[in-house]
Amino acid sequence: MIQLRQRRLTVALADERWRGHHPTYFKEFTASLLRLGHRVIALCREPAELRDHAAQTCADLGVAVDDSLRAAVLAEPRRPPFIPGRFDHDPLSTVARWRLLRRALDTAERESGWRADFVFLPWLDSYLRFSPSASLPSRILARPWGGLYFRNHHFATTDRGGFARSLAKGDRCLRDSACRAVGVLDERYARTMENHSGRPVFQFPDITNESEPVPRGELAAEVLSRAGGRKIIGMVGLERRKGFLTMLRIAEATAGREPWFFVAGGCYCPETCTEDERRYAESVHERVRAGRLDNLHFEIPGARVEDGPEYNSLLEAFDVIYAAYERFQGSSNALTKAAVFHRPLVATAGECVGRRVEEFGMGLTIPEGDAAAGEQAIRAILAGEGRGGAPLAPRYGDYHAMHDRDRLDAVFAEILATV
């Protein structure tokens, strides 16, 4: 049980993105701060949706939502017209992002009568990239701040790619006098980050929505009906980095040969693929539509599967979760979903995801992009076999304990003790 602080803080959470994992993280972080007894100024793209979720938390806690939460819109900066679209970040947008944050915070503070004691950025990366000054956050925000740093893998080497790479990442902002603490999901480089920044670095749980699944949700019911008793191997979110192209190849290779059904659910993201990869994906989709490939659910453009009861209903229908990421080094809350719902995974060997799957025995790992190895791993998992043919013995409970809401509350309590 967390020991609550004597002093109630007002914490501002700010994230202008509202796609992928962002809504889940923002809602869970808000709920955690409320459980710890603090007030929250929530600045995001969908304040009404956030407020609805937080109102339930407040009701569970027996506190008035208006005494605990203010939610307002945080705008995303416009991209300069002369910056090529393939670049995610640029110095002008980074400065604009801090200014928009300060403007939204000033408005929320004025309307609520609260003043933020601390600002936490659930997606810190975008506020650092190409920062023209190490003191930019202090000069614009003028508040103590911290955040969750996702793409920290350049800290794996001591030179981190030289001056140009360091400038592009914006790591020097971590030395800003107002920075109190940094969070990471992948803990492998925490010590290096602490040495570089002089700030404490905390490992965050890779939290997920653990809502009770809808009994036979609409998509889950469709998948189970089409599978017709076949074992289901699935994933949600069709970005190239998630390895969905390799999973499609496994589905093709095993069609009519194995009693398996594959689910490539969620939105198809063609912008993450090369032209050849797009042609391949679209050709597979055409075969599915024409009924020539009946062991696969795959729709273009697909539809977002909202994290929550419907998502969890679909995942509960899976016998194996496909999480064999490609060219991806970080953490994934697919493992937390697997731990909650006791579903084994296929993962790529090596980086954070593969290392954790092996450490906790939650499935098997394969070489990146290796469809033949993926097929073998699925066959072994469905036979109950782990590494070396030994019985699969997943430690789901141990993994979940490191990535649940209790752990999130504990980490936030530690971070707020630095304020």
C-alpha cells in the first residue's frame, strides 16, 4: 500500500497525441495520480473522453471529480511547410510544442484557480527532439517537470552517435535545472541516462487497460466464428515494426496445412511500409476478400480497436499473441496483456521484448523476420513446449506484478517525492 504524501500536489499531465497507446497511458496515469490523492490538470486532445474515464476513478475513490480534475485541450503544433513530411520532429515544432503547453497550462490554471506544482509529459520524446537550447523547458514552462522517455536506446553506446545524434535527440534538456526525474519503460540504459543527466531515472511499468472483456465482443465473435475451432494466432495494430508482414507470410505458408487461424486486427498503416511491402499486403488482402485465403482475418484499411473491453475480448480469443517486432528495440504492453490474460507469445529474440519473454518463460523467440522460425515457434507453443522442448512454464503473475497499477502508483509516488 502506498504511503500518501502529507502535501497534496497539483500535477499537470500533457500529451497532444491521442492514438495508439497514448489514450491508455494518459488515462492510467491520471487515475494513478488521483489514487495517490493529488489533483490533476489533464491537457490532451480528447478532454471529454479523459474526464469520463477519470470520473469513474473519482467515484470509486469517493472524491468529487471537480475537486480533483481539470481537463482541457492541448493543441499539436503545425508543421513548418518547408520541413519534409518524413521527419517527425524539427526545432521550430519543438519550441512551438513547449509554448502551446505553457499557453494551455496558463489557461487551465487561471480557470481552475490551481497552480501546477509539477508537469509530467507521458511522451517526453517529442518535447526534447531538436531542442535549440538545454534550458528551453525552464525558460518557457517555468515549472518543475519530468516525463516518460520512450526511445532511449541510443544510450546503449557511450558516444550515442556523436554530437549530431545527441543534438537531434535533445538529451541535453534532461540537464535542465527544472527537470526532476525521468521515466523509462526499457530499463537497460537507466544508469547511463542517470550519469548523463544527473537526474534520477525510474523504470515505469508498461501499463495496459485491464478491463473485463466484453463477453463475445463483436470482433471476437466474428473471429471465433471464422476460425471454426482452429487455434487463433493474432495481433492488433498493423504497423511494419510490429511484424505483421511476417505473420501474413506465416499465414500463407500454413494455409490448408495447419489448423490455425491468423488475426491481423486494427488499422493498416501503409505509410510504415515500402512500396513492395504495400503491394504484398494488398495482394494478400485481395486473396482474403476473394475467399482464396480462409485462414486469415485481415482488412484494409481496417478499423481502430479501442483499448478496453472490446480489445480485451478479442485478445482473449487468441491462443497465441504474435509480438515478433522488427527493427524495434523498446518495450511493449502486449506482454502485459499476455500476462493479464495468460496468453503465450511469439517474440523477436534480442531486444527488450524478446529478453522479457525469455526471462519470464512467456513464449518463444525467433530471429527477426524469420517466417519459418515463426511457424515452428507457434507449433511448439501450441504443443505446450518452451525453450529446448521443455514444458512451457510462463511466469505470468511475476511479470504482471512488475507492470500493474500498484507498481505504477509506487513509481509516481517516488517521482513526486522529488518535487
